[in-house]
Amino acid sequence: MFDIELNDSWNLFKDVFEKKYLLNEEEIYRRQIWEENLRFIHKHNLEFDLDIHQYTLGMNKFGDMTNEEFRKQINAFKMNLKSEINRVDHQRFQPPSNILLPKSVDWRTKGYVTPIKDQGQCGSCWAFSTTGSLEGQHFAKTSILVSLSEQNLVDC
């Protein structure tokens, strides 16, 4: 049923993320999901080592949730796919031909990005996007990285 070699890791997961399950059946169900997610993470990271992916995955507080549960809890933004904005003609960005741009830039390594923030179930992705943009622009201008408050925007 369970991989007994993962018992210590499971207990550590519960301790670190303060997981408590009221019923034994619930813990069994969550453990099964956690093990499936852990296998998925390991497989993905092995594929990263083979240059199949450009990013790694890690276990977090959502590790005992199914994808469906995660999407219902976290993805609060619901875009109207039939809205006017989708009917506008969009043009693809064309970089200037007289400038050589790198294929990619990791802004984290250049100091432009604050530590990871968790919006939880707030549904305020717009506030996190806004503060992240402003934090980066402020750093570009001043070389000082300031973590701005999303809550201040939401409160307005």
C-alpha cells in the first residue's frame, strides 16, 4: 500500500507543513496522493537532468492535494474567454534588429526579484503581479530591492 521507506519523509512533510488529519482514512488518502506527487516530482527532476525540462519541482504544502483540489483552491481567477479583450487584434513583439538580446534572463540572479510570496486563497493575483513588476522596476532604477505590500493594494 505505502512505500515504508518514505515513512520518515511523510512524517517530516506533516511536521514542516503542520498537517493534521482528523480521520485515519483521510491520512491514508492524503499519503497516497503525496506519494504519487513525490514520484511525479522525482520523475520530472530526472527529466530536468536530461534537459527535457528547464525547471525543477519540489515538495510544498500542497503535496497532499490532487491537481483538481489544488486548482479549485488556488486558481481563483476566472477569465471570461468570450470577453471583448480576446477579440482585439494582437501583434507579436518583434525585438529591435540592431540589438543582440540573450535567449533568456534569470532576473532572480540579478537581484530584481523578492523572495517567493504566497497569495493563498485570496484570489488577488493581480496585486502580486503589480507589486512584482514595481519591485523590479524600482530595483532597476535604484539598485535597492524593496518588497511591496500586496495587501495595501487589495485594501484600496
